[in-house]
Amino acid sequence: MKEYELLTKVIVSSMIAIIVFLPIILTAILRKKKDPLKKYTSGLVLYLSTQHLFIGLLGSVVGYIFTLIGIYGCDLGSDIYFLFIFIVLALAGTYICICCMLEVIILELDSLTIVSPMRPENKIYFYELSHIRYYENRTLNYYLSTKKILEGYINTKKVFSIDEGFSGFFILYYLLVNAGKIEKTQIKEEFVVTEQPSNMLRNFFGVVFFGSMLVAAVVFRDEVDRISCLIILGFFLLFISVLIRALLWKITVTYSTLHIRGFCGQVSLCSICDITTVIEEQNYITLYSGKRKVVKVCKDYKNFELLQNRLENENIMFYRTY
């Protein structure tokens, strides 16, 4: 009986390894053999840097290792829901790896073409662009956010967002500079700083995923042990609390005032002229009025660069602590 259980675990772990790592290997072979410029007379191919690929591989390897620990250390019957979490992590890493290897930008003298497995091929001519925003997100958190970003617009519609994670980013930058499309700084009087929609969507899926796992654990409570239920409940509460905080937090910037809505929903007002100092940390900036802390703002928030430019335009002193 024990030999049968061991054989079953070996087969299951081998199948998961094939599902997780075989698509990555096949995609790498396809990328090596495929010539993205085959349909073009000339051009330059911009690939995502290997750091992005490293993040995906790390997710796949860590997810698979924890899956192996679960398979050989737990009961496949009662703990199968718990193992599902790590399998999803490994598959998410596989998906990131595939997207990183297949997403390229074909750069020509008068246009760029974005080729991605997540959306249809999109060719954009430079003369179609009404303006391009270029900004720097001053952070050292290299793997989570990049420093230099180009966002292209046709009227008010954003048609691309390219960061320096792509090789050849500065070649594209100087082509767009010569085309006279780039707005290096952008000063806006009124805007809203919020959590990134992608982060809120990720937290929402986390709530749905762990919520469904929790419901399944309750329905099959006789087959799921208490520790697994507590772990799933902990993840569910974590994601739902982060989602609620992200939905509530907001800074509305007007001509002269900051309207700050905190994580608990309370609203406070602060005049921009009352802000005396900005302390810049690695991933945050903190606004002070004298010695009083007004608000802490993450550099990854939507429209953060507009807030940064606005504060600098008001001649408020920035002090870096890193």
C-alpha cells in the first residue's frame, strides 16, 4: 500500500513538473528559432530584460518546490486544496516567463509594433501620436518598478506604456525626441492619486480565489484539516483587508489643497502651501507640514509622478534618506 502511495506521488509530481516547466522550455526554443523581423524589411527588436524572466522563474521554482513538499509531506486527499495554492503560484510563474519571452517591440524609423501574447499585434506610427509622456519614478526597488517610463497617447487614449525594462529603451527615447513628441515633465493643477488598478485587480482575484477555497474547505470540512483552513482564512482576510484599504485610500489634488482620504475612510484637508518638507524614501515619500506628518504616498501609486512634479514646481524641499 505504501509503495502504491509513493508511486502515485511520483507520478503526480512528475506531471506537475511537465505542466509547469515544459511550456517554458518550448517557448525558449521557439524564441531562439523565431525571427521577429521576418515580416519586416528592417528594424530593431526590443526584448524584455532578463530580470523580468527571473521573477517568473523564481515563482515557478518556489511554487513547485512547495508543491513537492506538500505532495510528499501531506495527505493527497485532505490537503489537496492547500497544494492547489502552490500549483497556481507555479503556473503563474510559467505564464510570466512565457509572456516575457514572447513580448517584443519591433522598432522602425517611423513606427513601433508591439507583439505580445496577451493582446493583438499593434503597429503605431509616430505621426499618429499626439503626445508622449516621459517620467522617472525615483525608486531603487528594481524588480517591482522601473525608473524611466514612456507613455504614448493618441488624443486622450493611451496606446502604449514602455519602461526601461526593454533593451534598447533609450534608442526609442531618442527617436521620439527627434520626432518632437515627448513631454518630459507634466504639471497638472487637478488630479487624483490612487492605488494602481492592476494592484486592486490582483487583490480582488486574491479575495475571490481564497474565498472560493474557504467555501470549498467549509463544504468539505470533514476532509480538510484545521491548519489548512486557518491558513486559507488568513490569506483571505489579508487580501480583503488590503483590497478595502486600496479602494478607500485616495488623494485629490486641487489648485491649492490636498484632500486626503485615509485607509479608514476619514478625510482630511491640507493646503499645498502649508507643506514644508518631503522626505523621500526608497519606495515612499512622506509629506510634512512643519513637524506634523501629513501623508505617506507610495511611488507605485497611479499619478504619483504628477504629484511629485507638482510638489517640485511649488519649490518644496525634497530630502532623500537612501
